[in-house]
Amino acid sequence: MDSRWWPFLCLLFAGCVTPVDGDRGIPPFYVEREETLPDGDKLKSQHFWPFYSSAESSEMKETRILWPLYMDRSEPNRNQTWVIPIYHRSVYNHSETRKDIDGFLLPILLWGSDPEEGDYLALGPLGGTIKGLLGKDRIDYLLFPLWARLQDRDQVAEHYLFPIAGRDYGPLRNGWRIFPFYGESEGTTLDGRVRDRSRTIMWPFWNEKLSRLDSDNPISAWWLWPFYGLIESNHRIQRSIAFPLWLEEHDSRTMTSSWSLFPWTIGTRKGNWNRVELYPFWGFHERPGLSKGFTLWPIWQWESQKTGRKTREVRRLFPFWKSIDETKSNGESTSERLLWPMARWQKSADGKTRGAFPALLPFDAPRGFNWSHGRATRLARWNKDSEGWDFEFLWGLFTSSKRSKITEFSLLGGLISKERSERSDDTRWRLLYISF
């Protein structure tokens, strides 16, 4: 935005620059932001909330419109565009001469091209070919669920009137089924040894399976559902009666045992009681590196996790309170607090605390919904470090900060303000945007 407009806009709206993080604009409707990414790169962005935002770093350019409805992102080896839920296009640059393109326009069209894999095209439910999607190298289908063929390298699975009839064939698995009456399957290793066998009769009532047959600890399992089931190996036995009413498990390697009478579970480890879960009243579970428990689940929950590098403590008073504390082996510590829906704040390893009020969006990815829309929900924000503190209210209508024992504040970008003098360590006042 042309800098000549800033003085005029500041007369009409809240402060142009917030001391909390240096954002410029007319929050929440227009914001210019600069962030430091975990790898040290700088991310610069503009937000015209809630309609449009753009972001750019040395490795990425991105545009969002009514996010998450529309997004277009360009990275060194990958470009992708989506319009939820009908359109998506992704381009991956394997090299200067090879581009892997995949796209769909649901429910009408799926297409793609790759110099090595070849082109493909599918017409909605009518039929066609899809390559490199859904975890398969190639998918051919006709009037699905009438017929479909899925190929992953040399392994093929064919389906007829899915899921009624099908067969698997290839170097690693062979089998067939007529669902739900009968099915059998056998898996082999690359050197031809049998890895597992399974069979079902009138699924789900009868199931049997042998697995890890190529190891020194094979596993045998069978289940007459829901009456009785048994899983056995050299070190472990698990038994189910009237599933899910009764379940017990014993492992001689870890010297652990557990007995469950749904929904309650008790267990031992090395002869000591290490698990009591009497849902929803009270419970705890301890095992190496992890200890957790609850009271009146899900109201009160706690968890302690210890590894060689860090210790992590979590406490939840659902849904109002959540705390997370992490301490690394080098002494660095971080913490997060959520007082829903009032506020959330966090303390970084350098001792800096950041917070916001209210906290309407407690669960989010670093650049998810909060990144695009969260600023509009934060009526107040603050940060604090060893040098002082900064505060913002109503998207910059009122701002205040204290640095080097000097307290500054501003109302409507200078309608009434007290600020540090540019020529001395003293302060000066503004009234009606005029300094004196």
C-alpha cells in the first residue's frame, strides 16, 4: 500500500503499528505482517480480512481467498492450487525437464501428466485411469463400483462390484474373496517365504490369521465374533470374551498384564499395579517414560512424559484449562496456557511471553485458521520480556508499552498519546495528533 495514505488512514482507524509484534495496518481488516520462520527465513504477508491474504518468503509464495476455500502456493519444487471441495491442482518438479501434474474437478474430471508415468484421464464415476494418487501407482476403473483395478508396483488388486468380489495377485500377495461368504489371502517375502495367511468365513463371524511366519516369533489369531477371540505369540497372549465386554492381555517380555471389563481396566507391570482406569471416575497408567491419569474423565486429565532430551507435563481441566510445560536437557523451558474461551499465552525459551484475549480457536496449525482469521477474534494482545511489556486493545485502538522504565501509550494512533521523544530519553505528548 502506498505510504502516502498512512497518515490519512491513521486519523480514521486504530493505530497503524502495534507494539506487540510490529504489524502495520488497520486491524483486523488490513494487516501487514513479518514473521521469522523456524528455519530463520522471513515470511512477509498482507491480510485483507476475511477475503484475501498473500504471503512470501525466499522459498514460497502463497495467495488465499476466503481461506480455506481457495489457496494457491508456489514453492521451489511444488505448486498447488485448490478450491474446496471441487478443484485441486498440484505440480511437482522432479527436475527441469520433468513435471508431475495431478488435478481434479469433482465430480467430473481427474487428470494428470508425467513424462515417465505417462498421462491419465478419468471421467467422474464413468471410468478412466488415475496415476500416482491414493497411494497407488495406477488405478483403472469402469462404472465404479462395477470394476476397479489398483496397481502398486507389481502388486495388483481387482474389485468386482466392490466390496463383494475381488482378488489380489503379485509377488507379495495372492488371494480372493466373495464378501461376506469367504475370503483367503497369503503374503510372501521378496525371497519367496510365506509371511502371513488369513481366512474369513461369513465375515465378521469367523476370522483366522497367521502372521510373522518368516520370523522367530510368529503370531496366531482367530476370532469367533463376538463370542471369543485369541491372539498368541511366543511372548504375548490376548483374549477377548463377548467383545467388547471382556479383554485380557499378558506380555512376558515387558512383564505386563491387563484385564478389562468394559469400560474399566486394571493392570500390573513387574508385579506392581501400574494401571487402574475406572472410567469415568478415576484412573492412572504408568509405563517407561510416560505417566498419565484422570479424574471424572474427561474433566481432569494429566500426563507426564520423559525422554533423554526433554520432560513434558500436560494438565487439562476440560474444556476450560490446559497447560503444557516442556524442559529440555540443556535447561531451556517453554510453556503454553489456555484459559478457554478467555485467553491463551505462551512463554518461549528466551523468556518472552505472548498472549491474547479471547481464545476462541484453541486448536490450530501454525499457519492454519488462526493465521488467516485469528487476528479478528483477538480483542487484546500482549507480550512481556526482561526489558518490559507491550499491550494492544481493540486491534490497536489503544496501545501501550513500557521500555527502559518509560511508559508510552496511544489512543486512535495519536489522538491522545504519550511517546518517547526522538531527540532525548524523555517523553512527549500528542493531542489531536499534534506533538507538543
